Amino acid sequence: MTVVKGRFSLDTNILVYAVDRDGGERHRFCMELVGRAARRDCVLTVQALAEFFHATTRKNQLRASEAGRFVRDWLEVFEVASADSGALTEAMAAVDEHRFSFRDAMLWATARQAGCSVLVSEDMQHERRLGGVEFVNPFAPDAPMVMPIVFDP
């Protein structure tokens, strides 16, 4: 079981599931996860928030005003990290050396520079560690419902 200690970040997919009322168990799980993360040392990236806005409005899941309200609320609740030129350089290297998508590489590099030791995402290689950041897929078969346990006070 992966135990999240210290600073962590959430990928876009976790945020999208948190607002997707048609998402069933994933919705309930991610809604709880985001709520718990707000009380922990969780950093969101500008990229994840921007992707959330784009994904939910592009698919007509939310109106722009609704998606914007979620983003503004999260901006007030969470520390937010922005990519800089160092993150860009690291991301390009990760694409070349580790075969990451550029999007995932930027998210990883920004979270790493923000001091995160864990990136919670269903899109990355579960339990892989790169540059001091471990990728945790809360939906992986070997990690069933581990995140609420991990985030308990």
C-alpha cells in the first residue's frame, strides 16, 4: 500500500471525476479525495486547473460559469503551482528519456518543483518513482480504495 506523506498533487482526471455526477463510485471517491486533500499539504497546478476547465466545458459536462466557479474555489482553497522554464526543461527531458506525453511530463515537473512527493493520477504508471515523485493511481487493482485510508487524520 502506498502511504502518502508530505506534499502531493492531483491530476486533472481526479478533479473531473470529483464533479462528474454520472461517474458513480469514481465520482464519490474523488469528491471525498479532493475534500480531504483540501485539508492536507496538497498543491494543484495551474495546468491541472486549466485542463479541468477545458475538459469539462469542451464535453459540455459543465457550463463555463460552473467550471469557472470550481476553479476559483480551488484557487482559494489550495496552494497553486505554475510551471516555469525549469519545469519546461525537465518536462522536455522526461518526454525524451522516459517516453512521457508532454502533458504528463509538464504536470510531473511542475509538481516536483513544488516539492510534491506524490502525484495522484490514473494516467501515469502506478507506483513508478521519478525525480523523487511517486505516481499513485487510486483506481489500480492493487490499490483499491487506499486513498481515503491514507488521508485519514
